[in-house]
Amino acid sequence: MCGIVGVVGDDFKVSDVVESLKRLEYRGYDSAGIAYVKDGKIKVFKSVGRIDVLKENLRDRLEDEISAGIAHTRWATHGAPNDTNAHPHTDCTGKIAVVHNGIIENFRELKALLEGLGHKFRSDTDTEVIAHIIEEEYTGDVFEAVMKAIRKLDGAYAIGVVHSDHPDVIVAARKGSPLVVGIGDGFSLIASDITPMLRYTKNFIFLEDGDVALLEDGNVRIFRIDGKAIDREVRRIDLSESVAEKGGYKHFMLKEIMEGPQTLVSAMTGRIKEGFVRIPELDEIDLSNISRINVVACGTSYHAAMFFKYFVEQHTDVDVSVEVASEFRYRRPHVDDKTLTLAISQSGETADTLESVRLAKRLGSNIVAITNVVGSTITREADISIMMNSGPEIGVAATKTYVAQLTVLALLGLQLIKDRGFWSGRHKRILDNLIRMPELFENVLSFSNDIRSVAKKYVNFGHFMYIGRGYGYITAMEGALKLKEISYIHAEAYPAGELKHGPIALLDENFPVFAISPSDSLYLKTKSNMIECKARNARIISVGTFGNDELSDLSDDVLSVPRVADELYPLVMAPIIQLFAYHMADLKGYDPDKPRNLAKSVTVE
Ligand code: AGP
């Protein structure tokens, strides 16, 4: 996700702002920029690429003394990564500069309105509309102008605003994206998190949704969006910078697992209207006449693809085939112009998936990509790209991006159901569950210590068998992969019904079973498989639904999740399998962020 920093006070230089911005590099980005007020003017420098590129462009100005400055690292969501789309964005007069983190859902309507009023836009971003709305509302008081402007915005934002006629002021606002104010002696700061500010202060105000902050040198006042002043607690946080980069968590992987609720929100933002799913990126194609979808993916993305197959085939007449990309690309697949190819890749750079896309295109298929990186290779080769909007994932193991993929695929499936005329009350319940998922996720994430306690009992086992049926098999596959790739423990995933065809020969007291056993339509079948495993003296960790008391008789350890629609158990169980693997790796003394032999993006074959 994007990063914001801002400083206001007498003793800052351009170099201070750039150095603060570098403290946000860990968040991942594709471009960076700065705007500062000097001699009554706003100066803006921005460039695609690393902050060092920006620093090179600023080389003659780094020692310039400034009264206020804002800066930004951009993780592209609307508009490709390039100099023009980098933040900050300015209004027509060049007197207002804005940095923004989040997604403005109604930016297209606002942009059309502003163009009708004569405003000229330079970028493809949603952010630029904010600068022009402030310009439109400005009558001499920048705080009032920002207050009026943000009332017109739908969606999520954290913003910082400077105005050349108000050289000692920053106005900041927050709704749905984090923003923190740092309080100093004669100066004040804003940033997306406390990391860039720890060098200057340990005193912070964590803005809440609907807060607007007026920073005038060291004087900070907080208001609600309705204009009422409010007192926010100033919290003292004595953290080192390196710990703060991980949000106070020991590893990026744990931080990213904990970002699940925000990930769900970001993946759904702008895609649910009046009780139905409408993915804007798909406005250009007619889903109602698609009868066959071929999905290509690798690793975790392949598991997400399998979820999509189960979901769509269960609820529509559409045939879905799912192919491991490294196999698909060497076969003679039956794909043609009547087949829609769906390519799932969080990095958008996986070689096998890209080659599969190219093969499908040669065979006449239209390509829809689901990815997390704007401007990645897959977005340039697909006909349409649906963004996951998860923000960058630093840990090598996919965690929040798996959650985002399941969410986007569930939305896509629900849109297909609607467009092909299969919508019913059952699908409305699934959508309602999906909308509630962030709070359900928070609940499951709160069991992290319980999951660690269970992991401690199994940390010395050398093998695990993950089993599940239906959607539970998808969770079993992803759980086995997570455990393998970060704890280096051998883990296999099998459809529970397949055990008796051989794998059960492996089970004994040294081969525990991780049984995905929600109270869904296949529970009784899974229960029989668990009893078979128990009869071979295998220890069982079961992942079930709250209230299913018999699991404790069937299992050695039980981890439970709230009841949801059968189709959504892979989502609500994701934190369980991710946290179990994380704690196992951590307890074994490994670094879950950098597992041996693995890369974040497998760009080689
Ligand atoms: C998942 O934890 C792994 N890091 C790996 O399997 C990954 O999912 C696979 O390489 C696909 O990556 P992609 O989604 O970027 O294409």
C-alpha cells in the first residue's frame, strides 16, 4: 500500500523529508514524490522507481530549508506506475499539493464534474480529483476547503495537503486508511505509520476514521468531518525503527496475516453496489455468454483457482477447468475463442503463468488476470486485469494475497451467478457473509496464541497429512503448502475420501493429521475419515465450526472458526492454517519471511 510522510516546522530540509520517506520503503512501492513549500511556492518532484531516483533528481535541493513538506511512495492501484501518476498531485493553479493512500470509489464521477467546470487533469489516478476539489472549494482557508472536499469523497483515504499560501500548515484526513500525527517541540508530522517519525518524536495521535487534523508548526488540532473539534489521546510509543517497520510484529509474515481484515475490505471496495457484485474492470465483457473458463496458476494461486472452480460449477452452468501453469503450457490444451482464460498471479511475473497466458492467447482465448501489481507483465498481456489491492506482500509466503484472491474470486463467482441468471437468496447470504468477513477474520486472528500453543505440541513431528472434502480440500492444500514452505516439515494434502486409496498406509503415531472439518454439507463424511485416522493412532488437529462439541472427542486438538456459508470456509479458515505454519516455523527458529530456496516471484522456469 502507499506510504505518506509530512513535516511542518522551522527546522526541516528537503533531505529530512526524503529520509523519512525512505523509512517507508519496506511497504513496497513503484514510484515516489515530494511537494514542499518554499518562498511562497509549491515545488513538486516525483519519479517512477526507487526513492534514490527521486533523491538524484533533488540533488541540488536536498539542503533547501522548507516550512512544510509532504511525500509519498505509491503502490499503483489506478493508473500505471509512471512519473505522471506518481504523487503528489496538484490542482490547476499549482498552489495545492496532495498525497493519498486509499481508493476513491466515486473519482470517475467527480472527475467528469470537475472537467465540466474547466479543470485540466494530467494523470490517470483517482487521487488527482482531490487536489482539484480542494481548489474548487478554496476561498482563502485551506482547512475549510479540505473539510468541504473530503465530504464529497466515497471510498477510503488518508491524505496530506499543503497550500503555498499557507506555508506553515499541513491538513490531514483519514477514512479507511491509517494515518498518524507526530507531535514535536515546535514542529509536527504525519505518516502512514510511526516508523518515519520515531527519529523525531515518540508522541503520536492515531487518527480515527472521520478525523481531520490541522497542523500549524507544533500546534495540532483534531476535528471530526462535521467540523466539531475533538481531543484525541497523545500516545507515547518508545519503539525502535526496525521493529516499527513490521508494525510491532516480529515478522512481516505475521503482520501481513494480521492485515487480513483490511485486505478483505480493500478487495471488496468499489465492487458491491445495491446488494449485488459489480466489478468495474469487467464492464467491457459480457459474462452472460461465457460457458467455459480455463484457469491457469501456480502454488497458492492454484489453490485459489480451485476454490473458484468449486464455487462457479456449484452455482452456475459454467464449466471451469483449472490447470497448473507449468503443466498447461506444455500440453495441447482444448482452448479456443469460446474459452475465457483466467490467469491468477499475485506478482504478475510468474514465468509459467505468463507462458500459459501467451499459449491461451495464441489459441484465441480472451485473458482476464487477477493480480496484485499494477503494471506487472501479466497486466500488459491480459485483455482485462482485476486488481487485488492488497498492497505489497513482503513475506515470501503468500498470506494476505491468498485472502485477497479468494475474495476477488468469490466476487467474480457471484457476478457470474447474477449475470447468468442463477441468483437466489442463497447467494445473497453468501454475499452478506462476505461483507461481514472482516469482523469474522478479526475474531479468528485473536486465537493466534491458542494456535501457537497447539503448534508447540507438534513442533517436533516430521510429517503432516492435511485432509479435507470439497472446499475443505482447498484449505488442506493451502495449509500443507504453507507448512512445507516456511517450516520445512513434510506435509501432504489429500482429499479426505482418497486416504483409503493408499495414503492412510502412512499414518501412525508419528504422522499427525490436520483435518479441515467445518460443519458443512460434507462434515459427516469427513468425520468418518477422521475416525479412520484415529484408528491408526494418528494424532488429529481438527479445524471446525464453533459449537461442534464432538470434535474434541474425535481430535487431540481443536481449532474453531465462526459458522459461515459452506463456500466461505476457505476464507475464514485462512488465518488458522497461516498462523499454524507461521508459529511452527518461528518455534523451530526459522525466518518465515525468507524461507530457504524460495523467491517471492518465480520469474524463472
Ligand atoms: C505461496 O506461498 C508461494 N510463495 C508460491 O507458491 C506462489 O503462490 C507461487 O509462486 C505463485 O506466485 P504468483 O501468485 O505470484 O504467480
